[in-house]
Amino acid sequence: MPPPQDGVDDSAARVPLLPPPAPRRAAVRLHPLPLLIAATLAASYRLLFLAPAPSYYQSLLLSLGSNDTAAAHLHALTIRPHLAGTGANALAAAHVAATLSSHSFRTRLTSYSVLLSYPAYRSLSLSAPDRDTVLFALKQETYAGDPYEAVSAEAVPTFLAYAASGSVSAEAVYANYGRAEDFAYLAARGIDVTGKVAVARYGEVFRGDIVRNARDAGAAAAVIYSDAKDYAAGKTFPDGPWMPPTGVQVGSTFKGVGDPTTPMWASSEGCERLTIAEAMSSDDMPGIPALPVSWKDGETILQLIGGDVAPENWQGGDGAAAYRFGPGPAVLNLTYTGNETMVTIQNVISVIEGGEEPERCRYVILGNHRDAWTFGAVDPNSGTASLLELM
């Protein structure tokens, strides 16, 4: 570039020329829906055509164990009834611990003192005008040839754990599935449940909620039965899978988590606790006496409840007599005495150290409970046996 001349402004000559700006185009806005569809199709293609078929995972899982050893575990765990806190359940814990230790896994038994509930006394009878009093056996019958008939006597009698102790003699009121809306429907029809025995069936809500809903509606006690419509729709055991006439669903009515005396904290030795009276007065407890009965006994009760006929969605299955609301004339005489006591139980904890990324401190937890209300072959010990076999 030549030197600048005096009196001449050559700034324009020293600034390089820039290309003219490109013409501005209208902005294009992409609608998100086509993009979402495209992404979904791409993900679906990957899942359908690139990921292994489900049968691959099923085959892999089944290849990890043996039916024979799983069956042996299940037999060892269910050889006798093993309710939580009993010696039989402690033996089941020892079997689990021994099995895990045999694989050289770091295994320990950890004990906890917790509040458990057992039945001390139960009775239920039904009286009605011009009828003989019916005394319910409250017993699940065994079948002819049952190889476990003798040891089944060790099973704890049918009961609802943590139900309040007490005696009630009052007219029965039918409350369908015992949901809050069922009791609201009764109230809307002018049917007063106060001081009565609410009769409800299993199937829609947690058993503890059935009893609590009855309590909140003013009922003095509750009876829960398994309706044949829901639990005996085909051949019953031992000829089929459905519940036999005297089969009874038992279980807890406690709505909380863990030990009732240590709500939301660990039940470790020396920890702070509620008293048993404080725990039993919690709103997580049912607060009124309650008993479970079979569908055979439930039908007997319902046949003697009078009043208006309940709507179709409150009725039983084909061939069942019409269900009515009550109250009465059937009167239920219910007595339940519970034994709430502090008991030592065990958790079996086993650790398999990972070989990759030890610094990440990541955990995979596999677990299954072990105690059962009776023998527990399906719930829970089919899961316990499967867990042991996976190890």
C-alpha cells in the first residue's frame, strides 16, 4: 500500500472491504410434535429390532438356577407354619443364613425387638329371631389325605393382627367392600352404622382400611369375609386353585411401616420407643375389634341380614342369595382378645462385594420377607426360594 499523502484521508483505503451481508431469511419454527414422533419411532425401532428379545432375559434368568435346588429351599422354608417371632421362623432364618454363607458371602443375622400381635382368644356367634344360634368354628379345615395335617395344628388361629381387644354384641350391617364410599353410601340411605358390627368383604382395599373405615363410620366392630364371587369362581382347593369354603384370609391391620413402637426410625437395641399402649392407640391401628371369616361363614351371616336389597354392584355371584343392607335382624356376638408383645425377630443380611467401580459406592438391594401367617409356600417363600437360587 503506498504511503499516505498529506491532506488526504485514506482510512477507507486501510480498512479491508467486507462482503455484503447475506439477505435475511424468514425464521423457520419447527413444530415439536413431528420431532417427538420421530424420536419415539427411533426409540421403538431400537427396542424392537436392536434390543434382545424378552425371551433372552427369561432364558438367562432360568439358566442361573435349578428347579431341584429351588424346590429344596422351598420345602425347607415351608416344612411348618412360621409366623414372625416364632421358633419355626428362627429356623427358617438359620436356613437362609446357612445357604448364603455356603457361597462365601459375608452374612450376618441382625436381631430387632418389635411389637407383634397374636390372638389370645376369639369367638363369633350369630343369633336371629326364630333361629338357632350359630357358633362359628373360626377354623380352616384340612382336606382328606393332606400330608401336613398334623403339623398344621401349629398354625396360629385365624385373626387380624393388631385388632383391638373387646366384646361386642350388635346388629350386623352389610358394607360391601368396606371402602369409605361404601360407608358414605350407607349414610346417604339413612342406614346408621353407629354401634353396629360392619360386615364387609375383601377385594378392593387394604384390610386395615376396611376396619378403620368401619371405625370412622361409628361401627363397634368389624367382620371381614372372602366373597365366593371374588375368591371361589371355579374349582376350589384341592381340586382347583380357588379358595376352599373354610379358607380364611388373615393378616395385619397395622397401616404403618416397621415396628409400631418405633414409627419411622430403626428398632435398634436401646432406642427410644413408644409404649405398647401408645402404639396401639395410634391412628395407624384399627381401634376396634375385628375378625376374618371364610366365604362359607360370610354367606351364613349375609343370609340373615334383612332390610332393603343392596344394589347390583353390592351383590354376590351367580346363585348367591340377595344381599341386604340391614341393620339386623341378625346379631353378631364378637369377642377378640389380642396379645401384643415385644418379640425378637431376625433379618438375614448378606453382602456380595462388587468387582467394578468400587469407588462409586453403589448398591443393588435384593430382598424378600421370610415369615408367613401359615406355611407361606406362595407368599412369601416362593420369592425367598427364588432369591436363594439366584445367589
